[in-house]
Amino acid sequence: MSTKQLYSANHFHRMSFGDFGFRVLSATGTTSTPNGERYCFIESLHNATTISFTNNTIGGDTTITDLTLKDFHTVRGDISDITISNGVCIAYLRN
């Protein structure tokens, strides 16, 4: 029986290499993610990329607003509801 709570090296590597897909977000194109999609990490593809998102955790900060990333910096977590106001980023889907 499969479960979304089962973590393994195989699952991690499949997410890391984009086996579940990704979304490219751009301030001049698609500026937000579809409802209901969850992501494992976000990578900035442009210097000074500004994003906001929800981190679906039971502890710590859960909402990040106007975080500015340099090119190729990443944010990892159980992420949803991403919006971008400057730059370009790629968000990798989780299973």
C-alpha cells in the first residue's frame, strides 16, 4: 500500500531531478501556481527574484512574503501557493 507519508531516498531523488514535473514562473508571464499543487523546492533563475509562498508545516514560519533570492539560490520544503513579483524561478512538483 502506498502512502504520501512514506519517505525514502528514491522518492527524494525523484523529486530532486524533477521526475514529478515543474512549473516555470516569471514576473512577465505565469505569475502564480495552480491551486492544489505542492512543490518540494523553488530555484531562482534570475538575480533578485522575489517570491511569496506558503510552507505547509506544523511548526516554524508558514507564510513567506516578498523573499528576494539571488540566481540559483533554492528554498526547500512542503511548498504551495507560490507567486512571483520579480524575476524568474522554477518550482519542482512533489508527489
